[in-house]
Amino acid sequence: MTNNLNFGVNTSQDNISYNKINKDAEKSKDEDPTKERSVSIDYSDRRVLRMQHKEDDKLIEKVLVFMSIILVIITFPLSLLCVFVTVRQFERAIILRNGKVHKNRAFGPGLICYLPCVDTIKFTDLRIICYAVPPQEALTKDSLTVAVDAVIYYKIYNPVRAVINVADYKMATQYLAATTLRNALGTTKLSELLLNRPTVSFQIFQQMKNITREWGIQVVRVEIKDISLPLQLQKAMAAEAESSRLANAKIIVAKAEIESTKNLQIATKLLMDNPLCMQLRYLQSLHMIAGDQTHTIVLPFSAETLKNIFK
């Protein structure tokens, strides 16, 4: 009985606490709509103001365009010299009307028309640009100082981005190439840099490609041109290469001597087994000595033949 009574008391307390929470939640709900309404009203007011500003800008732009057209008509035919401009095949023209990109695209090639009073033209060159990065000195991953220069090939693939997103795309790309080259040297060992130039070039290409995409620039190719090492390091590497060459030469000579001794052992066994082969070898050696045009010929005889001669 006592357990049941305790259980009942606990449940009643829990119900009271839940009721309090629900009341607080209802109060917060009652208060939140006013806040939400105020926030929504603020947003709606801002939207209305933005729409009004846009409408005012459009109205002013239309008025300026209309006045410039009237001015062109009044100054006709002299105005024809200022209204038309030629865009070459490898160029694109960006028309900024009252500071905004007109029709959000590039114009050309060919003959295009613009209004001199309200329009400003920016020309961009779509041809590939080659830039030689000056030698960049940096520490490699194995703490060696090297100077590396490279060649970067890039071009504009989005003229609007190249004009709007960056002040000077050429300078920005050139500085980015220098810093990216220096960073790549810091994460590469000297041996990898000397043996795997294409891999390092591709690494620089990928890093620049991801950044210049926002500028409307496409990096076409990156090539490491030259790697300069300090004189002390060059001497050390030359000495190391020389020692490795000498070691390889000694190994080759030792292998040749081993092969020659094996062949001599085989030849001596054959000569000992067959006396006729020994005589033929003896005659061959005499023929070689006689062919050298020497005045003295030494004839080797065995001890038995000499005893028979001096008896």
C-alpha cells in the first residue's frame, strides 16, 4: 500500500511540473508571434525599399538612355563616328552602362553599337598569354635552398568575370603563379624536384586552376623551366655521382675478372685433357710473336728437350 501511495504522489508531482511547462510554452507562443510579426515586417519593409530603389534606378537609367539617344540623333551624322566600334576576332567587349554590365554578357567580334554618354567599353584579349615566372628561391622539404623559374600559359575564358571580379587579372595571375611555385617548392624534396618535374608542374597547375576560375582565367599549362642549385651543393652532388660511378666501375671489373677466371679454368682443363690442343695453342702463340716483326724470338722448351740438346 505504501509503495502504491508513493507512486501516486510522484505521478501527481510530475503532472504538475508538466502543466507548468505547458503554460510557459503557451506564454512564449503568445509572445513569439509579435516578435515574428515585427521581424517579418522589417524584412518586408526592406524588400519594399529595395524594390523602390531598383525602380528608381531603372527609371533614371531609361531617362539617361533616352537623352543620349536624342543627343546622337541631334549630332547625326557626326555621332556615327562615336557610336560604332569594331571588336576584333580575338577580343571581346564588355559594355558598362551606368556602371553595370549591359545584358550581363560580352559583345563581339564584329561591329557593335554603344551610347558614349552612358556606356563605357572594356576590351579583353582571349588569346593565350605566356608569362615567365622569375626565379623563386625557397627551401625544399629536405631543407635545401634552390632557385626555380617556370613558364605559365593562361587565357580568359569568361570576360565578364575577368573585368568584374579582379582589378588586374594579369598582375593577379602572375603574383599567384610566383607564390604557388614557392609553396610547391616547400612541400617537395630536391630529389623529387629533379626527377619528377612534370608531377610538380601538374601540382602547381591544379592549385592555380582552382583559384583563377573565379577570375574568369583558365590556366592552360605550367612548365618548370630551370632549377638552380648553390655551388657547394653542385660540388657535393658531383662528388657523389663520381663516387657512385667509380663504385659501379669497380663492380663491373670484379665481375669481369670472375668470369675470365672461370673461362681460364675451363680452358686449362680442356688443354690438359687433350695434348693436341696444347700443341695448336703453342703454334698459334709462335705465329703471333713472329707477326710483331721482332728481331728476337724466344722459343719456350721443356726441361727434357733442353737436356737432350746439351748432351
